[in-house]
Amino acid sequence: MKKRISNQELNETYKTLLDNVTMASTQTNVYDYYLNTIREKQSRNGLDSTEIYEKHHIVPRFEKGTDMENNIILLTVKEHVVAHWLRYKVLQKTQNLATYLFRVGDTVEAISLRHKHVMEVRERDRAEKRYFFCTNFQTNMGKRGGPLGGSANTDTQFEARQKVGCQFGRNTGMANQGNFLKNFLSNWSIWAFSEKAFSTPRTKDRGKEFYNKSKRKFCGSF
């Protein structure tokens, strides 16, 4: 089976990127330049529905890179392999080389099959209400945060809930909308905005609010 990318193609990619960085006279390296070109392409054209995308940590976890949105970029499997190789080429970190070597042998068939199996397991867990889809499991995981679990409402827990909400909240919310709510959202509604609540989102006293009458097709903040 054919590899995702050959050594010759990697070296040609590196040379082309290096020439582009030199011509652009930018204060960046080949790795960052590569990710920027992908980010710009996605911004123009969106994601390719025929591709499988993976999350890539721009600053890797072994260097204390976080899971926050500004440290994540979606890459195709081939782009992901190239990214780890380029980071090794630029910074000579053996961890990046190890990751590249682990992934470079992946074939199109192996990746597609693995992705299919993961999705099947996830849907089976959802149907049988197991693991993440089980309320008892979520309760036990929440309690790991201390005696009060998630109810302790620490800043870290609050940020984690925000991240999950931003990533999954809209899709989950729309899937759970009843006919009454869908009908309501298709008509005029009144939205409230508080400067105090906006500057300090966790405040109990919202202060003076401004109202806006608007027609929305889905629920969200502004």
C-alpha cells in the first residue's frame, strides 16, 4: 500500500516553502508559514467534505500546548503528517520526529477504516447511553474535580464548560429543539444585552440592559 507522502515529496515541499518564506521576507519559519497558508486556504474555500480532518496542536502538548481554539488547526491526514515533519525539520525536536514516523506509514485505507470504526463505536455508545452519553459516568467524572466536582465552579471548570459549549452546544441545541421552539425562533424575538454582564460574564447582577428586536433563525448570543 502506498504511503501518504514520500521522502522526496517532503523535501520538495520544504524547499518550496523555504523559497516562499525567503521571498516574502517574513519573520517566521517554514512550519509557521505552512500552517498560515493552510489557514488562509481554509478561510477562502472552507473545508473539503471529501477529506478526513484531524486536530493539530500548533504548540504540541509535550511543550505544554493547550487545547484552546487558538492552538488548534484542522488538517487533512497528509497535511498533519507534513506539519509534524516540518516542525522537526525547523526545531529538531525528537518528539516531532517520533510523531511523524508513527503516522507516515498510514495509508488511505487504514485511516478511512479507523475513522469509520470510531464513528460506529461513538454512535453505539450514544444509542446505549454509555460512557460520555451516560449521566452516571459524567457525574463520576465531574467529581474528580474535588468534593464538589463540577459544582465547585472554579475558573478552570468554567472555561472548560465554555469550550465544550462553543464546540458542541449549537449543534446539540438545534438537534433537541421542539416544534414550539423552532416556530418561535423563526419569528421576531427580543434579545437583551448587558454591558456589565458582557465585561464580567459570571456576574449575578446584570445591571442595565439594552433590548434589541430581531428575527433569528437560531438561538445564540451577540
